[in-house]
Amino acid sequence: MNTSPSQTQPDGGSADPDVAARPLAGSTAAALPAEVAAPAASQVSAPQRVVVVGGGMVAQRFVEALRDRDDAGRHHVTVLAEEPRAPYDRVALTSYFSGRDPEALALGDPALWQDPLVRLVRGDAVTRVDRDARTVMTASGRTFPYDELVLATGSDAAVPPIEGNDLPGVFVYRTIDDVAALRGWVEERAAAASRPVRGAVIGGGLLGLEAAGALKALGAQATVVQFGTHLMSAQVDLGGGEALRRLINSLGVAVRVNTATQRMRPSRRTGAVGRLDFADGGRLDVDVVVLATGVRPRDELGRAMGLEIGARGGVVVDDACRTAVQNVWAIGEVACIQGACIGLVAPGYAMAEVVVDRLLGGAATFPGADTATKLKLAGVDVASWGDAFGSTPGSMEVVWADPVGGVYKKLVLADDARTLLGGVLVGDATAYASLRPMLGRALPGDPAAFLLPEGGAGAPELELPDDAGVCSCNNVSAGTVRAAVTEHGCTDLAGVKACTRAGTSCGSCLPLVKKLMTAELARSGVEVSNALCEHFDLSRAQLYDAVRVAGLTSFSEVVARFGTAEAGRGCDICKPVVASILSTVAPAHVLDGERATLQDTNDHVMANMQKDGTYSVVPRIPGGEITPEGLLVIGQVAKDFGLYTKITGGQRIDMFGARIDQLPGIWQRLVDAGFESGHAYGKSLRTVKSCVGSTWCRFGVQDSVGLAVDLELRYRGLRSPHKIKLGVSGCARECAEARGKDVGVIATDNGWNVYVGGNGGFTPKHAVLLAEDLSTEELVRTIDRFLMYYIRTADRLQRTAAWVADYEGGVDAIRAVVLEDSLGICADLDAAMVLHLETYEDEWAATLADPDKLRHFRSFVNAPDEHDRTLAYVAERGQARPATAAERAGAGAGPVLVAGTTLEVRS
Amino acid sequence: MTRSPALIAATPDAATPAVSPDDAWLPVCALADLAVERGAVALMDGEQVALFRLLDDTVLAVQQHEPHTQAMVMSRGIVGTRGGRPVVTSPLYKQVFDLASGECLDTTKGERVALVTWQVEVRDGVVHLGSAHGPGARAAA
């Protein structure tokens, strides 16, 4: 549409006094002068006042996109939100039960709302729009003028006309407040009754299953009551619904299908909902009911404005999201576009982008709703896309069902038996990322191959056309991902994500994005080079072998011998790599001579640098086993030095806020008490996590703590391409979560099973079985060899999971190397581990004993008794944390600042 | 960087180097006090200056204040070379800075970040700081 000033500003244009008068970021809306009218002097390019009604996910995307693309800053956008909070991730609402923290549902970068061109008004519903005066009135009586009005009011939960729907204990499931109320009710009931709280969810769709999961998470029983023939009937077919029902049952949720609820009856005793009566005569006693039968567009403002309303509700818009009234738009669930309202977030995002493009003079149109869905309900994968029901004439279905494994997969193909029209995946949706973009395209090879489980016949590699959509949340095509590599020079996943936004919302397409990126990198030929950096043409593995065979012991030797022609003095990439290689080839202290110049600051001062430049300290607590005396020592040290303490994920204690010059004093105390470095700072063994095992546990079959302590003491200080974590569980219940570790050991009645290549973090991976029923001696030898082989051959910063995945032949080939000695190097690997064991020393104790090494911890070279006085802290939950920039700037107004964490206590 | 003077009165704004107005050379420390290819910090009239002694005993000086994070950490980065120029890598987010010019070599779109640098001379084994150059550096008197 045309956004020339003459058309959008009939009054001759006005500046935005509202924004001009706005205080700096961080103030609340309530503190602002609300109403605005004062006309300002005409300007050549007066800012456009964009008012968004509604503060949901689509509104957020709209503002993000506008701020991203409106380079000239010509639009001032005001978001009027009814809920008392910034837009949050409604799709992840159920996670609010586990975390209870609304912050965890935050969307995008919170800095968006601090942007001077963006204003968020919370907790104030819009009551009226005056389309002639172009103003919006809110419940609190404020008036906001607009040049462009965007309706993004979304939906509310539909309450079915069932008798008793207004009884206490009957809830809907739409907002954080709904969820909080539901939680409060269930917790109250649980406290009052001696039996479990009985819950029912009316509606077996996506939302109903979410709600059932939420009830389970609250400790209530849950029964899903579905009117239709099967669960998620809008997305999956009967076969998929059956598989889903079995999976949901196995999670402890009961399911009734083909069941109409006639009335909800109050309990005689409490007056709250007590029973459901079904049309078939059945009954169900309940303490709480969640209605999840659908949503209804919130089109009341549109109706009051006289806008056209769709047959089933919603503000009617054209493909540009325009209503019939000039300068009024509708996006998201409230928009009736191409004849229907769409209750999914991805099409809403697409509409937001369309309107932003139009406001900036573009001609974008809504591409049509992609109703593809992929979700994970309490660990159950469900995906559906395209013509999931095979309703296209002549279409055929390829189905693979495994009722025992709880998997159902179906592809719908056109009558040519090749063109993919849609599909349903239940129980295992790994194929979704690569199959969904093939919609409308011919599948290569046998379609059935795509449905077989991993490790089966193996589907052909899919070569996606450039125009195939990859990320439906952000509407990114395969071509855009490829261009990120070829035209914008991205060389890693993080770069591609930042450049294209692909995978930044739900993340389900990330495996595909990575695959495309890797293929494109390989094709362009430049980046597939394994060269470490400009100083070395070799990969880490090649350099390791070269250094080992040549018997080199210093960086200067290594760079002179194996560096590039103009190798110079290395960099932050190759220096730590060489340090790591030398540590196992020619072991020496991290601060010995030239070695000290190779270390990242963490290895250099043997502590972890935090955001304000101070460090955190983690003494080793092998296996997580610690005496009360040990705990007292750590507590006293933390107290004396004013350190913030937190339990780590690796069963030990982290102490934060130590200045570089305090580290020796802290460690003197710890070493004196028998502690040693925990290497929490190193690319090295971190911890061996354990459960309590047969020592105390009535289920334990082996001494997991004892083994964990032995393994941790064996591998402590072992430098590697990346951090290494181990875990030992005393029985198959796996309480140590060992399969989430690089090496996981699980006790059996006959010995130990060992798993390798697991990790948590950004791309969690379960470790895979390497060997079964090993004796302790066999186990230790196997781990020795696995770790040493990894250290020798992995890339820089490559965790074991990626190494195993990249290794030719995978875990089977690695098993042949370490168990069957297929390469004939096991004696060599064993000798390398012996060298590690013989040369291990606690690097902190060695540092404290050497005045030369202690020089590295001086605060100031010309004032060693001074310390950094720029550090500032704020007390929070009884401990100190670094002050934020705002707290520093506004010292005195906010929380109390303390200059440093430390009492001057030295040993 | 904005800071309340009341909060940290002892520390002037890091972007305003403290150099004597008459542009004199100020002695800092002995060359022997500095480790080769490992930074150190000097406190000069309340201001923190990161010093780097290279393999050939050249000493270079930049601000200790890391401009992306506002933390006082530049001296703790790894020293090396890029294209033959001596550089230091910020220990927090690994941006690389030219030690001689102060220029950030890893800027993202349009961003212009540079460190204040100081002239350095080693006289009779003593490191001396001269005038400062770069963003916010006080103009030489």
C-alpha cells in the first residue's frame, strides 16, 4: 500500500510527541504522559505512529520485524497489551509448570522493549477504536493516536455450552494467568484431599494434550475426553491417533474417545465441579476440569468498528492483511485470511512480516497457511503436514506402523507414487525436518525407505530445491540458507542462524539447516579445509601426530617446524590447541615457561572467567562425594572471601566473584584442607557424576560412587579437544544420567555397560553402547583407550558425540579400535595414559609452591597491593552478584551496591 | 560507559586516559616485570593500562577496559599475530584487537570499536608510557 505522507497524514504530518517525551529505557509505561495531541511542526519525514492492539507472539514478531527492517527509524510502534506482561511464548505455556518462572517463557531479545522507537503498554485493554479520529481508547481511559493500526488481538479459549461450565474448578488453558489459576486450584485440592487430585480435560486436540501433560506435571491424574474418533483429529489420521493414544496411555494419561460430555455436576460437599456425565451414560468423578475444545478469534473491536467479520468469526483481510478500512490491518489468529482464521503461530508470523513489508513500501502477500505441525508432548513426538488425511483424489498412502515401539508413520503420495502430498509421524518425527520441505515434490527412490527406523535401509539423500521452505516459523527457504554460506560467508550454524533467522524459533529445522550448510560449505570448497588457523595448515589431529612423532615440546618449536610460511606467533585458536597437544605428548605445568603464553585466561589462572572479569573457583569433589568437614571448608572460604556459591550440574560447588589477585589466597586455604583443582576451567576431564549406588540404595547393584571416585582420580587433569564428562549409575534406573555424558557407565548384575558419545547442552545426545558386562579392569582399560584415541584424533572443540558421529564407520569402528585393536595402536594408547597418570600433579598446589608462577596473579604490575576497584555488586537472594550497567548508572536509586564482594581476609 | 562518580570515585572513565598534561613519559615498571607474550596491568593515576611484552621485547599498551563487555580484562587475552601484526584476543568473547593501532579486527556490521593505545618506550630497562591515542583519548596538550 501507499504510505506517502499525504495519504497517511491528512493533518499535514505530525511528529510523535509521545515518543519524544518518553523517558529513557527502563521506565514503566505508567510513568509516562499518556495522552498525546500536541501537534508538532511539520517535518519532511514525520515518523509514522503504528499502534498494535494485542501483546501476543505475533505482535512481538511484528515489532521485531519492523525494528529490524525499518532502518531509517521512521515508525514508532506502540503495543497495547491486555496482559500485565511482555509477549511470551504461549506455545511453551506448559513449561511454566516445570519452571514456574514467567521469564523462562520470554520471547526474543528483551532489549526490543527498551528500543526508543518501541513502547509497550501492559495491563491495559483497548476498549474502543475511533476510525475517523484515528485514535484508540483503553480501559484505563488513555487515548493513543495512530497512523497505522494493527489488530493482533489473537483468540480466547472457547467455552463449550455444557451445563456446569461455570462451576469452580473448571478452567480454560490459554494464558499464564489461566495456568497459574489451574495450578493454584490443583495444589489447593491436593493439600485438602488425602488421595490424588482427579483431573479431566475436555478436548483431545493439541491444546487438550498439553493440558493433560500439565495436570500430570502437577501430580494430578488426567483423563482426556475426546468427542471425535481419535486424538489430535485435526492433524493426524485414525492410525496416528491410535498410536498417539497408546503413547499417551503409557505416560499415565487415560483417554476416552467418541465421548460427548453432557453436563458437569457440582460436588454436593464442596459446590465445585465433582462429576462429568457423558452422553453414553458413563460418569467420571473429577476435582478439576480443563476445557480445551478450541479457540475463538477476539474480533469484538473489529465488529465495533464495523469491519467485515468472517462466517466463523475473525476480521476479514486480503492477502496483504489489509481490512477494508484504510490503515487498519489484522494479523495472527484474529485475522480471517483466505476464508479462515488460523490458530497456529507460524502463519501469524508470516502475516506480521507481510504487514511490515507493506508499511515499508513493499508488496508482500500472505503465502498461504503452512499448517504443518511438529510438537513434543511429554516426550511424544507428533508431526503432521500437507494433506495428512490423503483427501486428494487418487492419492495413495505408505504406512509404517510399529505398535510395540509406539511408532506410526504415513506418507501421502500423489497418484504418480512419487510426489509427496503430506504425512503423519507419531512416536518418531526425526524424518520431519527433511520430509516437510519436499511437499509437492517427487521423492527420490522408494518412499518407504523414508519411514524405516534409523539404521534401516537408509533413505536416499534429499537434495532440496532452493525454493523449498526449511524453517516455517521464519519462512526461510533452502536457497536462503545456502546463500548465507555462499554470499554472506557464514561458516557455522550460529552464523547461519543469525544471518537467516532459520531455526531461531522452534528449532525443529536445525538438523536440516546444518545439513544444508555443511553441504554448501563442502561444495564451495574453501571452508572444508581442516586448517586450524592462519598459522597452521594442519588439522588438530594431524598436528597431534606431527608433534608426537617429531617429539616436540614447545610452541616455538612446533610453529617453526609445522607452521605456515608466515606463521608469526600464533593466535587464540592454535595456541590453546598446541598447549592441549603438548599436555599429553610432553606433560608439563600450564604455567611452565612458554606454556604459560599458550593458555586461555581460564587455564592460565586455573579458574573460570565470568562476565565482569572476575573468576569462579571449583575444587574437585571426586564422584560428588564430600565429607561434612570438606563442606565446612568450602563454606568458610566462600564466606571469608565473600564469594557467591552455587551447586554445579556436575555435583560440586562453584564459588564466584574472585579477583585474579585473590585466587592464590583462596587456593592456599583449599589446598591446605586437602582439595585440589577441579579443572572446571579446562578442556579436560570435568567430573564423574554418580548416583549413590549399592552403598546406600536398595536398588543399586554395584558401587557406583567408588567407581566414579576412581575414574575421576584417574582422568583428572587430562587435557582433551573439549571438556569431558563421565557418569556412573549403580543400576539400570540410571539416576546419574550417565548416558548424557561423553562416557557413561551403567552397572549390571554382571559388571558394567559402557556408553560413549553423549552430551547435554545445545545439541543433546544420548551416549551409545560401546561394550557390555565388562569387569572393572576391562572397563577402565576400555575408557583409557577411548579417551586417548579421542584426544589424538578429534578436531578442536569437537565433543565426543560429534567425533563418534564423524568417525568413519561410527561407534562400530571405534569399538574395533579400542576393544579389538584393529589398528594395532592399543599399546601406544595405554602407554600414553600411563604417562598421564605418572605425571599428574595438582596444578594449584604446584603453583602455590612456585613464586615465579604466582607472579601471574598480580593485580597491577606497578601496584601489587592495590586491587581492581571498578567491580560493583548487588545483593540478591542473600548473595552478591555483578551489578548491571543500569544499576551502576543509577547507583543509589536501585538496590544497594557494594564495591566488592570481599572482606580482606588472607590466610 | 556511564558510571556514577559516587560509586567508583577512584576510577575515572576508562575512555579518558590519564596521561600527564605536559605529555611527559611516565615510568611504569621494569621490563623484567613483564612476562613475554602475556599481558599485565598497570594502574596509572587510577586508570588501568594493559601492557604486552612481545618476543622481541617491544612493549605495547592498550586500555584494560574491554569495550564490548565493560570488563577490565584486555591484559588477560592470548597474544599472537594476525597477518604479521601483533594482536590480543579479548578473553570474554574473543574479538581480536590490533595491539599497535587498537583497532578491533573482528567487528560485526558497521560497528566501530577501538582501544585507546599509549606510546611506550623502554629506557634502561624501565617501561615508560607516553601520550594516548584513540577514541576518547585526551588530546595531546
